[in-house]
Amino acid sequence: MSFRPQTRAKTLKNRVHVDVYVRGIEPLVDLGARVLADFSPERVTLADVEGNEFCAFLDPGLYERPPARAFAVCTDSDRPEELAAWWAQSGRR
């Protein structure tokens, strides 16, 4: 995963976000994340220190370090079937 500096502040909801497995959200909150929505016991939507959304799915079997393990990159779309077909085609080349 890489991060790029931006000169403008975030103004809209992210179209792409990461889903992570966590043992608990407390370590992420201690690092500066904040809870946006709680869908316990399945997941919690959080924002990082810059306001970027991500979903934390509880996995009690996850080791204590790191506090989260990414498992999916999710994209919001108004045409999800078309987007999924495009990604499926691009993976075959």
C-alpha cells in the first residue's frame, strides 16, 4: 500500500476504501481513528486521521500486532456489475 501527499483537503466521501480485519478497534482509536458507524458485531466504519473511511471487521483470532490486516479494496459505484466485469476482464490480460 502506498500513500501520496495531497495539497487539497478531503471534501467528499471516498469512492475507494480499504476493509481490514482487527482484533478490536481500540488500538486504531488510540492511534487517532474515529468511529463513523457501528454495525457490531460484524463491522465498524472508521475514519483515519485525515477523515478517509475504512471498514474494520472483527477477527478475535488476529494477533495483537499489527492492529489491522487489510483484506479488500472496495469501490463505490453506480454501475457495480459493469465495474466488476471490467475488473474481471482486465485480470485476464
